Amino acid sequence: MTKKIEDGGPAFSGRRFEPQHGGSNDREPWNPGMSLRDWFAGQVLAGFMSAKPMHFNPDDDAAYCYRVADAMLSARKVGSE
């Protein structure tokens, strides 16, 4: 059994429903989009890639970005206690 990864919930929380196709009565359930973990990892990736030479290993780099994102989520959780 795999352990559930704590993802921090939606990165950009908002309304429960949102208008679709420009109408106000044409409503569908809100899609939370990416998780906060994904957003943190993307931010790490942007900074990481801007400072890194072009020779890189995408698998290693992605794993690194998610390790930093996990550390950020852990620090955020500790800071709120």
C-alpha cells in the first residue's frame, strides 16, 4: 500500500462553483487545479532551471523540486502549530 502524499490542498482555492462559457447560470463544480505541492515544486523548478547549466537530468531535477516542495509543506505545517 502506498502512502498518501500530503499535497497541501489546492494552490488557488476559490469558489465552489464558477461560471462556465461566460454565462452566470451555466455553472459547473469548481476544479481546484494544481495542488500547493505542485505549485511549490514549479516555483523551485523555475529558480533551479534559471541558475543551472543546460546539462541536466529531468528525473533527478523533478525529484529534487518535489523534495524541496515537501520540505516547504512541512515547514508550513510546523509554523502553524
